Amino acid sequence: CDHTCINTDGSFICSCDPGFHLISETRCEGRGNVCFDFCCYCEQNCVNTYLSYHCTCNDGYTLGTDGHSCNDIDECSTGEGSVCHHVCINIVGNFSCGCNEGFYLTDDVVSCEDVNECDLPNNCTQLCLNTDGSFNCSCKDGFTLAADQQDCEHIDECLTGDSHCDQLCNNTMGAYECYCEDGYEL
């Protein structure tokens, strides 16, 4: 036998190593496609070599220590995920980028830009000021921001003393008017 001889009762049987087959009762010849014979050993890819094979893995995977299995690479913990401007999200065999709240992912799928919340429906009753990743409400002159940080409350300048009127003050919505007692002019 070229490779392996197995004793039987009153005879023998020859067998061949992986990648070979019997061409006569005692002779072995290489098949040339070991991967075909042992296709199930590699989890992802099998590469034929001379009378043998080795396993490889697809992009995003690394070959396991057993030489057959493939393990996901966490690109977010390697330098590859550092292209993401805000958040790296590992997915099996790859990664994707995400953005913090108040930002959106641009067409290049790695950059984040601020969402202008003032262009969207919001709860500001008068003015909206966009900030990086958020927004703030504010009020027109003669109003002050309420405790809820969204509504505006009218300021009575005549009561607060902010009117700068010498004599009489008439409070109006968002402002005030000065006027004089009888016999005086502005």
C-alpha cells in the first residue's frame, strides 16, 4: 500500500491519505481538490494547496485558533472604526457609524452634522436658537422665558420699574408707553 495498510482476516485493505484516492488495490493518486473532499471543515472559505488545504475567512472575520472557524472582528475596538465621527456600532462581519442625539449621519456614512431643531416643529412659543446638538427657546423684548423653558411670559415694565417713565406708564403687550399727567407734555 502507498499510504495506509489495514489488516483484515487473511488479507489487507489499502487506504489513502486525505486528498488522494486509490487507483489500484495498492496505489494512491492525488485528487487535486482537497477542499471538495473536506468541504465541511472550513467555516467560510477553503483554499486548495498541494495535496492539502487551508481555511480563510471573509472580510470582517479572523481565523480561529482551530484553523477552521471564523470569528467576528470588532472593528470599533480596532483603528478601523475610528473613522466614525461620533459612534461606532459593531455588526457581524462589519461596522457602521452613528451619531449622538441632535445630529444626523451624512451621505459619507461616517460624518455627523447638527440637526437644526429650529427648522423642525418645536415647543418654543416665540424664538428658537439652534445650538450644537440641541436648541434653546428665547423671547422677544418685553417677554421673559417661563420656568418650562419654552413659553414666554409678558413683562409688565410699569410694575417692574423698567419703564423709564417720568410720570405715568401704560403697559402694552411686549412693551409700554409713557404718558403725562394733565398739564404736562412728553
